[in-house]
Amino acid sequence: MDYRFPLLHSAVTIMTPLLLAASGGLFTELAGTLNIALEGLLLTGAFAAIVCAHFSGSILGGVLGAICSSLILSAFLGLVTLKLRANVFIAGLAANLFASGLTVVLSFRLFGTRGVTVFNNIPPLRTITLPVIDRIPIVGDLLSGHSWFVYLAWALLLVGQIVLSRTPFGFRLRACEGHAQALVSMGLKPGAYRFAAFLISGLSCGIGGSFLTLNLGAFVPNISSGKGWIALVVIFLGNRRPQGIFAAALVFGLAEAFSNYAQGSLNVPADFILAIPYLFTLLLMTIVSIFSRKDGRGRE
């Protein structure tokens, strides 16, 4: 299929790991615990996915390995912060640094390289073309011709929306942020819901990380490249709502897609072009901060 708007089609692919990480991070955020370890969870899942897929010869095996590894790290982070009362920011930074260092060490031990490791036995991800829809301008670029990871990310976001807004678990999890004592008075444990939120973020980041490497067929040190941090920005720019998160992730996907396009089309230094998504992040955060302050003054 020849895409009429290739930037839009590329943006949907680029936004997928951001959307998955932000979907999981939304649960911890609404539970009153900012999970800044999304970067480390993505990276752990990315490395485990490509290694497990390589040795098992299966995409599914890679995804399951990524989920397990990210769940283990998120469970450990949850235990350290909730049971041992460690500072959640310091613990999150430690998890990010741990993942960054461990993946490089394991890559060297297993494959003898500290650089890019290409796996030729990883089967390519198949794309799904939606009949009729793929012929519609813009809509076809947005909805058709993507791998099943993309549609899974959308489905998980929808499931998250239903769980958070229409189930007792979702109501109780959101109560952890400002009404934890109400849960205690009901005989419930806020810590259990916060721990569940950590596990959900680990599950979602494991899938997101697996997409990074399985879609590429290779592992690159620090392949997450700040996507976990941007996912945190997406959560707040999306006003901590699933539909807002989708829109914010798409905007960032477009920014990075434009950056990739500009590398081969514009006579601009490569370092500046690669910085476009991060400059865009800084700009958006500044704008949102300014308008938030104005709205706050207006309410006063």
C-alpha cells in the first residue's frame, strides 16, 4: 500500500511504545505514586524480548519474556517503595540506571558486543491491512497497515479506561491518591492497590519494550532513548485521561516522525534534528505549565 500521508502512518508506529508505557504509568499516577521507572521497565522489556525471541524462535516467546522481566522489576520497585518505604523517586532512578547497565553487560556476556546486536532469526512483524478503510485518505494511514502491537496498545488503553472508570477496582485504585483513609475504613489496603498499579505498569511496559526490539530485529544499547520519560509527559499532557493520553502520544509520534523525515530532507545539523522531539517536549510542558497557572489564578 502507498500511504498518502507517510508521516501520519509512521507516527502511529512511533507512538505505540509511548502509548503502552503511558497507559501503565497512568495506573500508578492515579494511585498516587509517580512511577519514574517507566524508562527502565521499557528497556528491560526490550532486551528480554529480543533475547527470548532469539532463543525460542518465537515472537510470542519474546513478548512473554519481556512481560516477565518487566513484571519482576516493577514488583521489586513496588516492594521497595511500599514495604521498605524507600523514596519512590530515588528508587525509580535506581531502576532506570540498573536497567541501562544490566542490559549492556548481559548483551556483552551473551553475544560478545556492547554495541548493536542484530538477530537474523527473528521473524518480521506482520502488518494488518483493513479492507476498505485502507483506501480512505488519512483514516487509512491512521488505522490500517500496522502490526498487531499497535492495535493491542489501543485495546489495552480502552480496557484501562473501562477498568478505571467503571469497575470497583478502578474506583478504589483512584481513591488511593487522596482518600486512602476511606479505603482503610472499609477494611481495604491502599498499598495492595498501589502494588497492583506497579504490576500493571510493568505489564504494559514489557509489551511496549518488546515492540521496540522485535519491530527492529535488533538490540541497541539504551534503545528506549528517553521514551519512558516522554511517556510521563504524555500522561500529564493528556490530563491523566486515556483519550488525552492517546492524543498526546500521537502528537509526540508526529514530532519524531517529522524528525526522522527531516534527517534526509533538510539541510540542518543532524544533532539538532535528533533533538526535535525533546525540544518539542520541553515546549509543550512550558506551554501547559503557563496555561495551568493562568487557570489556577482565574479560579482564585
